[in-house]
Amino acid sequence: MSKLAIIDWGIGGISIYKLLKERQSEVSVTYFSDTGAIPYGKMTRPELVSRLNSVIRFLMTRGVTHLVIGCNAASTAMVNLSDHGLVIEGVIESAVAEVVRQKPERLGLIGGRRTVVSGVYRRAFAKHGIQLDQRIAQPLSGMIESGDVSSQNLRDEAKRILAPIRNNSHILLACTHYPAIMPILKQIVSRKTKFIDPATALVKKIRRWNLEVGDDQFLTSGDGEAMKRSAKLAFGVDIKSVEKVTI
């Protein structure tokens, strides 16, 4: 049997965890939040690669064989990771495949600065003849990470970010935090605009793995109480206990 872990800098990957548990509740998941480190989007590429390699080596000591990198910023660095002998899946490949499947007339994207500036999505979609309007939505993930999913400040930021692409046929959520505020995002855009959450396609891929059944584990390099609070407020996920780890 294979042992699954999901890693993210914070609680964004909880959106993937939640969807997976809704589809396959018995699967055992080890979730690792790395809030004790510098935010992944603010690290240099060498720093990010080094950190991810360290986290992966640690998770291997916990028996992990299959890993989901539930963070777009971290997923941009996957090609530079060491060969750990694990099955490692990021979010970008599933996002691109889902967008291509839906054949958008005009595609928009909201994501963190590293994700947008990397050009990884623009290059991928250009291969399919899909033009892309990108918007850096940096403040939103930080607000959601703190448990804010409804404040006026968040609504104002979301409106400012989405304004230039509110009439696009499709908008890709290039950050796993954003599903937490989907009701607000839908209020801002045109009624015809469809949001694409790559977690749906990613979870379909995960479910093909022969995964171990059992209890879940939640680990963090940061503040466990803050993690529990934010996961509950943002995604309605009630985490009973969090183990603090040092990497």
C-alpha cells in the first residue's frame, strides 16, 4: 500500500485534502504545513528547492511514498527537486489539463507573484494556443491563511484584482487557498464566468493510487493552534491535533 502526504506552506492544501476526503474518506493522509519557514513564494529558487528537499526527506522517515505538492509556488520548482524515489505530483499539470479540457474562449488566472512571474502557466497554455490574462492576487492567500474569508478588506482586494478579467469566460485558481472564498469571487465576476479549480482533476489522479487506509496526521513547522483555527474558518475542516516538527 502507498502512503500519501500533502505539503503546502500553509493551509491552502487543505482544499485538496477536503475534496479527497469527500471522495474517499477512508484514505490516510499526512498533511504538512510549513509555516515555520519563509513563505515559499518569497524564497529564492535555490532556497525553495533546498527546503522542499528537506521536507520530502523528513516525510520519507514517516513512511510517505506518494506526495502531493499542494502549492503553485512550490510546484514551479518541482523540476529542480532531487530524485527521492517517490511519486510526486504538483498542481500545475492537473491545472493545465483541466483548462485544456474546458476549452476557454478567454482565460484569466489569479495567483501568487512567484506563480505568475515564473511564466509556467503562460508557456504551458501557449503550446495549446490559449492566451492568458494573469493577475497577481498576493494579498488574498495571506488573508485566508489568517482565517479571513469574509472581511470588507478581503472583498475590496478581490474586486480590485478581478476587475480586469471579470468578463473572461474562465478564470483559473492558481492558488489552493482561493476555493475558500469562492462565494465572494463569484459575486464579483460576470454570471457567465466559470472558475477552474485544479483540485478536482488532481484528486481524480490521486484516487488512482493504491493508498493506505487509516487515520490522518497533521504536522507543522509553525503554530499548530493557528493552523487548526484557520483550517476551520477557511475550509470548515476540524483538525483535532497538530504535531509540531522541526526540519
